[in-house]
Amino acid sequence: MRILGFSKHWDKLNQESFTTFRFFRKDKDWALGEIVQIVIKPRSKNRVVLGTAQIVKGDLRKLDTIFVQYRPTEAEARADGFENLQAMNEWFRDIYGSRIFVEPINKFTLKWVSREIPVIRPER
């Protein structure tokens, strides 16, 4: 089972279903119906496993396009945990640089399959 990681515990992860934006993977892109393990800080010794979720929907988005149907909306940005669309765009630009304006990105909707009680390891 592959890991779908998050850098922090976004409020959206407490909902029955939630969305996330992910770039296409060169090795093996995410697939509809795929069951993934949801993890906070996946590359850290203090990794927190939240449970498993299934990818139930996928849509193509692109920040820098004239085609309205591919641009994220204010509502999507808020549902994904941002204050507004501008805050989401700034976050993507800070994290990914110009890549976000060149490449399309997948917007996935995931639904929890099972949740685990997170084990928080103390910082050393």
C-alpha cells in the first residue's frame, strides 16, 4: 500500500471525505479506487499514521490557464483547508515554485476506509 503524506494535520482530515492536490507521479500516478495510507510527516521519524482512504474521484486542475473548467475555485481552496484561493496559490508557489504554473495538477477526493488512533512520538 502506498503512502499519501501530508506535512501537517489539516482540519479537512477530520472529515469523512477530503480533497488534496497532487502532481502527476512519474513512476506510478495515483489511481481511482486505489487504497492509500494517510500519514502526517511521512519522511520523519515522528510519522503519524491516520488510517487508510480510497481515492474516489480525480479531476484535472491548472492554476495558470484561460480555461475556467480547469482552474481551482474559491470553494475548492477553502474545502482544501486554505483561507481563500489566493492563499492556496501562494502556498503552492512557495512549495513548488514555478512548477505549479507550468504543469497540471490532480485534485483527488478521498474517503476514509479506516482510521487509526494516532501514536504521537515525543520529540527528542
